[in-house]
Amino acid sequence: MPAGGQYPGRITWSVIIACCVASSGGLIFGYDIGISGGVTSMDSFLSKFFPSVYHLEENSTSSSQYCKFDSQLLTLFTSSLYLAALVSSFVAATVTRKYGRKWSMFLGGLTFLVGAVINGLAVNVFMLILGRVLLGIGVGFANQSAPVYLSEIAPAMHRGTLNIGFQLMVTIGIFVANLINYGTAQIPGGWGWRLSLGLAAVPALIITIGSLLLPETPNSLVERGKNDQAKRILVKIRGVTDVHPEYEEIVAACDEARAIDHPWSNILKSKYRPQLIISSLIPIFQQLTGINVIMFYAPVLFKIIGFGSNASLLSAVITGIINVGATVVSILLVDRAGRRPLFLGGGIGMFLCQVSVGALIDILFGVSGAGTVIKKLAAPVLFFICIYVAAFACSWGPLGWLVPSEIFPLEIRSAGQSITVSMNMLFTFAIGQAFLSMLCHMKFGLFYFFSGWVIIMTLFILFFVPETKNVPIEEMMIVWSNHWFWNRYIADEDIIGNRYSNNNM
Ligand code: BGC
């Protein structure tokens, strides 16, 4: 048994194809993140569904640049999806565990598809919100199952690279949505928003049909007693005939899993404390980087900073490209450099950029927010925002999904991932909902607020998050037992590798 080591096998085409298809679960999430900000800044959309917001904006006499767009109703539209995703991820946990990862992805795609159609055809706010709730359910299912699928199907040596395919698709979804918004905003007649919302059906179709073609993960098959099928798939995806060591490891993990009836109460046991704390805090911290302020409100933010309405969408496109490009960089580095260096480097980069943006906006508008835009300063603001997005996309963006999905043992993996999804959605919701009034009240200090959180999360990584690169997924307990702090929660017999070798001595 290769405790802490590698199993025989190489990266095969069947794994690469399976990972590409499963990653497209990230497309629906990304598309929605990218589309909402642009649509809610289209006048035709606002005047149809949120006339009060539209008139307020039109007749705004506020001299403060910070408070121009503060509307709870509008932000509720953007954020409602995240509440639906939060709740549905718990249901998804049961589907993922009992019926397999691919059926959760399928259900996610299908629900998202129906939501997209309803949104594209919406004639009133009710249809709009109903559509968004369905989109949210879809995102909850896809984000719960796709990262787990990827982490299980990938060989340990390439798990980081293949798992980040999910985040890459998130960023591509955001980017494509930004481009679509840019195009549809130009359509005469004011129906462009319908196209923006309705085209969400395309990524939904990709994951819905794609998931039907996917092989199930060996871990999930063994978990459901389909051992022969699991062995066959393992041979195929690893490209070797001798898959015995890895297969035995999965079976050992499954024996453990079967002994557990209630993953939800088990997750509270002290031996799972490290995973529980880390997988709850990582998504919270990911949102407290403030990334979605940029993702949702880039068009609004750029309008405030003084770019015109089109220029603001164009700037969102620029950040979109940087987001995709920097995610590719993290794909190249994650299994070589490891997770920790990326987390730490990204944290330092984000901190420096946020402090710079805060200072520049202070110079632009001061505390009163009454200043006029100094063109010379708008460019450096855009520059630092771009570097900030790059730093996030190399670190907390992909790792915020990768690390939680790879640290849970099989018996509580599905439940654990739904905690990650729900924490992520809760804080995405809270920040989405609070951002515009926070900007109005905290002014440029908002950027300092997020930079303070970046310091805290970077220290958390430094002291409490061990390196997980190249560790086989069913052997992760070793990582905790070797950690200066978490080892107090782990007894020797909690490590499957140890138990396995003892049994075979
Ligand atoms: C986050 C999203 C964010 C996106 C930006 C994801 O990892 O979960 O909230 O909008 O990255 O690329």
C-alpha cells in the first residue's frame, strides 16, 4: 500500500474528457455571475421590472458618487439565486451520495435550463424571480457535485490541475456572459436583456447532456456497492490493468462510509474537526476577498469611477479576460508549486491592490464622494483592479473550490461539500446584498475593509491549512495527523492507510 504515495497509472484521455465535461458544471455558475451585473445596468431591463429604481437613478440628485445606485430591491434580484443554491446544495448532498455524482450534475443542468427559459421569456417580476430560483437550484446541485466528481476521478498527481477545470469554466462563463451583455446592450428595441438571460440555456444544455455521457467515479460506485463496475472504470481511467492498490484503498474508505448512517451528525465528530473548520472558512474567506464586488458590479463600479456606460462593460470584459488567463496560470502551478504558495502569494497580491484602489478612490472622491473624476486616476484604478482579479484567479478562486473538495473522507464527502457550497452562497448573497449600501456608507474604506480580511485569511492559510498536493484523496487523514495543530484531533486508527497496513501484516 503506497501510504502517502502514488498508485500506478497515468493521466488518460478518458479522464481528460470526463474532466472537461464535468468542469462544464462551472459554466452555468460563471455565466450567471457574469450576466447579472450587466443586465441590471441595462435601462430597458430596469424600466420594465424595477421602474422605481430606474426613476431613482434617472432623477438622482445625489452629489455623492458612492450612493448613486443603492437599491435593495435590485440587489435582491442579483442575490436571490444564491439563497436558492444554498438550500438546494443540502438536497444535492443526498442525491450525490445515494445516486451518484453524475445524476446531481444532470439535475443541476436540467433545473438551470428551465430557469433560463423562464427568465428569457419573463413578462413580470414573478417570472423573473421564479426563473432565478430555478437557476439557483441548478447552481447548488452543480457546485455540490462537479468539484467532488473531479477530485475523485483525477489521479492524485494531477488532481489540482483537473479540478481547477471547474473554476476555469466559471471564469469562461463570466467572460462569455460579459461579452454577450456588451453585445445585447447595443440591440435596438431594448430586448437585449432577454437574449442575455435566455442564452443561459446553452451552458445548461452542455452540462445536462454532457453529464449523461460521463462515467461515474469509482469511489461513488463502490460506495453504492457496484464494485465490479468500479474496478472496470478504474482500469479504464487509470490506463493500467493493476489498479488493485487504489481499488483496495477505495474499498477501505467505503467500509468506513457504510458504518455511518448519518453523515450530518458524524461530521461533527472531533476527528473531522480540521475538515469541517477549513471547508467552512475557505468559502467564507473566498467571498470576503471582495471578488464579487468586482464580478457583479464591475459595470456599476466603472460607471461610478467615470467610465461611460459602454466603457464600463468594456472594462468588465478586460477583467473577464484576466480572470480566465490567471486561472490557466494556477492550473499550471497547482500540482507543482502546491496549494499553499498560491494561496499566500495571491493573498499578498490582493492586499496590495485593495489598499491601492482604496487610496486612489479616496483621492478621486474623498469622504464626501462629491469629487469629479480625474481621468488620469481612473486608469490606475482599472490597473490595480485588474491585478487584484489576477491575484484572486491564481489563488482563492480555484483553491476555494479545490481544497474543500479534496480534504473530506468518503463517508462525509458529499455532506462536507454541501457545507462548502452553502457557506459560499450565503456569503455571496450577503456581500451581493450589502455591497451597494456598504459602498454608500463606508466609501473608499470598503476596499480597506476587504484588505483587512485578506490579511486574516492569509494568516489562516499560513498556520492552519496544510499542503494537500499529490496526496491520494482517500489518504488525506495523514495530512492532519502530521499537522502541528490538527494532529490533536486525529488518533492513529483514524488513518485508513495505517489500518490497512496493520490488517495486512
Ligand atoms: C467564486 C465566485 C466568483 C468567481 C470569480 C469563484 O470561485 O466562487 O464567487 O465570482 O470565482 O471568478
